[in-house]
Amino acid sequence: MDEETLGRQRQVLGPSHPYTLYSAARLARDMRETSALRESVDLLRTTYETYRTVLGDELVDTLRTAK
């Protein structure tokens, strides 16, 4: 379900929209909790870099995604 939501948000809002990034970070955390560690790390890294590029290093969501 989370993957479907993220896919739709990417199509409708774009991959750099804050809502899309937030959903990606949540999905990555859900993946981590289900032991999909490699996928989780990859998605979090991509999401973190996009947050930094688009919204800056100091945004609360950027910092949350980094931890």
C-alpha cells in the first residue's frame, strides 16, 4: 500500500515534492521494520539527498530522514 501511494505521489506531485519525500521516508522506515534493510537504506539515502537538494540541510524533515 505504501509503495502504491508513493508511486501515485511521484506521478501527480513529482519526485521532489515535500509530500512525496515524506511518503518515501515513511516507506523506507516501514521497510526497515519488515527487515528489508538494503531497500530501506537505498530509499532513505535517495530521499535524504533529494531533501537536501530541494529543501535544504536545516529543514526538520531533512534532519529526520538523516537519522
